[in-house]
Amino acid sequence: MKLGIRAKLFLLSLGLILVPVFVSYAYLRGALEESTLASVRSDLRVRARLVAQEIGDSKARSPDQWQALAQILGQRAEARVTLISPDGAVFGDSELNHAEVSRVESHRDRPEVKAAIAGLPGAEVRLSATVGRRMLYLAEPVQQGSKLVGVARLSVSLERVDAVVSGLQRLATVAALMAIAIAILLSSAAAQLVWRDAHALTEAARRMAAGDLETRTRRSEQDEIGELGRALDQLASSLSSTLTELRVERDRVAGILSGMAEGVLLVDRDGRVAMVNPALREMLLLPSDAQGQTPLEVIRHAELKSLLDECSEHDQTRSREIEVGGLKPRRLLVRAAPLPGEQGGTLAVFVDVTDTRRLETMRRDFVANVSHELRTPVTAIRSAAETLDGALERDPEAARHFLAMIDRNAERLRELVEDLLDLSRIESQTYQLRFSSVHLQRRTESVIALFRDRADKKGVRLVCALLESLPKVVVDEKALEHVLTNLVDNAVKYCASGSTITIGARQEGDLVRVEVADDGPGIEARHLPRLFERFYRVDAGRSRELGGTGLGLSIVKHLVEAMGGAARVESEHGKGARFSFTLRTTLPPGVERSASTAAAGGETSASS
């Protein structure tokens, strides 16, 4: 219900007057009732003690004697006197005859009687079922010596207390009626004072709301009405400037969307197409009247609809590659993101990756074919080497020399094949990563232990400089071991005798940077930008001599990036080299924690 100013002022005035009245009434009623009740209770307690004393001194024995005594004491005490035995039976009442007393139920469960039987005075206020009025009951234990012989209960009506409260209630009613009359007068006077100015401000606000932002109230008063008018004028001016900026920004965004090579689809909160840019129309051959339709009606693709629904339902960014057929088959990478704010909706960006995926497929096929062709001769070479080792007897030394050569090259071919396959899996995102929280120091020490004998034989010193205080890193343990193994292996291979290789780490925000540094021959600056490329070697002859495949550092780079980090190298010729990579202390973006892995200690599976 819509209330006007008069009604609101009336209700406000009425509330300001009635609330104190009712609060005062409630307080005074309670205080007055409590005070009057306390006075009656104190007086009745004195009378009850006298009655109890007199009963304790009485020689009455028979029921008739007790009944007569109760009536006498009731007249003296000016109250109803009830005599009760320790077991709760009534054997005397000043307002009943002997026959009626014998039919009275046990009073043992009465609160005041319970207290008196326990040896303490008891009091209770309740509605009497017999007389239909509120009564005050006060019970005193009756003792002869130290023995409890009964209970004397006195009761009086609280009519006097109720009469006082009723008088106060009548007074409060009169005060409330007077308050209503005063509220009507005050609200009428106040409404008359503010109505004219409020009406003028309302009309100005309506014109502004209708789009006339040039309207001004032009109030000069220094009171609240004047402040409100000036605030409305400032608001109109600010809105006018904001709308101008929005128009400029809208035109700019429209220009950007029109010039983008990527397709853009905007879906509102109701699941309807709100905008389609020209690139997406051309990419998918969409009609010009797509606005207002559902995405499934415009782009008949169930997987796209599922992606948009997931994004909207979970309020999280989702991405997926989809294949679109028709006259122009394409492979599209779609990234859908929820839009913040009350308007909501979903923004989907389409990137044509058809050519990219075709090239990737060709590369993977090449690597797979090469690997397949290399496996057979490798197996044959190793089988021949094993056979010749026991068959050749004429020149055992020469035989062993060639056997060793065959075995060495076969092993090198096997490593090349394995590295090619690993690199292919990593780049094609089929290399499965299982993320977990790992102690970096323990994993590093286990890798160093693998190279300790080799380093000692070569005269190279391995040093682990990691601190126990480093936080755990969230990585794939096998991938981390692969990275460390490749870096330490390279350092041991290319360092001369007497060199020192140091593995250290430091925290950088929410990242941990791991460094493998040596004081070996170093690397010339011209080689550094290409050092992580596949098959790139600083010294090809020496690399082959030492058994390198040229793929180790490339694998390191791809594995580190798959775990959400980055790899780099720093070196000067003749001053050693420092290879470093970063690891995250939290899950990389885009990796979701599953319920099963979370219960198992935070481990999460994801494809690199």
C-alpha cells in the first residue's frame, strides 16, 4: 500500500507519542502490581506464621476439632485457612464443612505445600478453579518441637491488586486517545509545511526520470529541502555526463567487436542471444536476425549449448574445443565466461584453431611414425649385441669394443625415442599430471642421490641448499623428478672435475623458484634464447659424445609450464650457468579439485 506524506507523518507522530505512553504503562503496571503484591504477601506471611504457631500449640485431635479450629483461625486471620497433613491430605478448611473437606483432593502437589512440607515457607499466585479469581496462596510448616505435624495455608483474593491495575489501564487508554488526537494535529501541520516544496521536487524528479536531464530545481533555501533540490540538480548533471561517456564507450566497444578476428557471442541472463559480432557471423555463416533467439536456434550445436549451460550454472569460466560442420567445417576453441553484475549473462569468445590443430596433428603423426620406425632397429641392435657377446671368440677385445659401441648407440636411440614420445605427449596434452603437495627438499635430495656416485667419480661436488622452512609445492611428483633429473644430469655432464653444483630455492610470493647452478664453463649469450628449443645444442659434437638427445631442456620447459610455472637460464661464458624454474604453492588455474582426491590429501588429476 502506497502511503502519502500526510499518512507517513501521522504514523510517525503517532509512534513517537504512543511508544513512550505504552512503555510507561508497561513499566508502571509491572512496578505497581509487584509493589501491591509484595505488600499483600508480606501481610499474609505474618498472619500465616501466627496461624501456624497457634495450630502447633493446639490440642485438637479429632477431625471435627481441626475443622472448628480452621474456621476460628480463618475469622481471626481474615483469610481462607486450610490445614494440610504432611502427606498432603486436607483435614480442615475455614470455608468448607466437614463433609466437603473429606472430599477435597490431596494438596501434596501444590507448589506452596511442597515447599512447606520441606520445612520452608511457600508462596504461589494462580487462578483459583473454585472461585474463578486470582489468589495468593502462602503456606507455613506447622511444627511441634522439631517434628513436622502439618501445613497451614492461607489464601486471599487479589481483587485489590487487579483493581489498581485496571485503573491504570483505563488511564493508559485515555492517554492513547489523546496521543492519536495530538498526532493528527501535528501530522496535518507538518504535511502542510512540506507539501508544496515536496510536490515541486517530485515534478522535477519525474521530468528527469523521463529523460529531460536539462531540468533543474534551482533551490536556494539553506534547509533540508534546499539541499535535496541541489542534490537532484547535481544528479541530473552527473547523469547527463555519464550517458555521454556511455555512448562514446558503446561506440568504441562496437568498433572493437567489429574489428576482432575472434568471434564473440553474448547471451543474456534469460538464455537469449544479445549480440553477435561480424567475425562470428562470417565464421559460422549466421543469419542477421540472431538476436533474441536461443544459442541452440542460432548455432545448432549441442556441445556448445552444454558449455554455455555449465558456465551459467557454476558461474565459472569454461573452455572447450568444438567441431562445426556444414559448408565450412571448422574447429573452434570456445571460452565462455560469466558476466558480473545484476544483468548477468555469458560471454563466449570463438577462436578458429583449425589450421593450428592440423599442424599439431601433422607434427604428432611425424613424431609417432619416427618413433615407431626407430624401435625395430634399436631392438635388433641390442639383440645382436647380446648374441655377439658370447659368440665371437677370435678377437674378444675387438668384439667387446664393437659390442659396447652397438649397445651405447642402441641405448642412445632408445633415449631419443622415449624423449620424443614424452615431448609429444606433453605438447598434445595427453601427458597426465597428478597434482599433490610435495616437500621440495625431500624430492631434491632423492634426485641428488641418483647422481652422487657419478659425480664423485668425475670429481664434481653436489650441494643441496634447500631450507626446511620452504612451503610445500603443488606439483606432479614424477614431472618434478623428471625436471630435476634433466637439469642435474646436464650439469654433471658438462661440468669439469673440481666443479660444484648447487641446488637451491627461495620463495617469491605464492611461487617457489628452484635453481640448479654450477661453476662450470658457462654458455655464450648467443645460445641462451634458443637453449630450450628441441634438438638445439651448444656443442653438437660434445653433446652426442656425452650421450645427450637435445630434447632434455625442451621437456623441462614444457613440464614446468604444464605445472603452472616458467623456466629460464642465466649464464656467462666461463662463469658457470644457472637454470631456474618456478613452482606453485597452490593448484594451477583451470585445475579443479575432485572430491575423491581431496579426501586423499589434496591430490588432483589434470591433463597438461
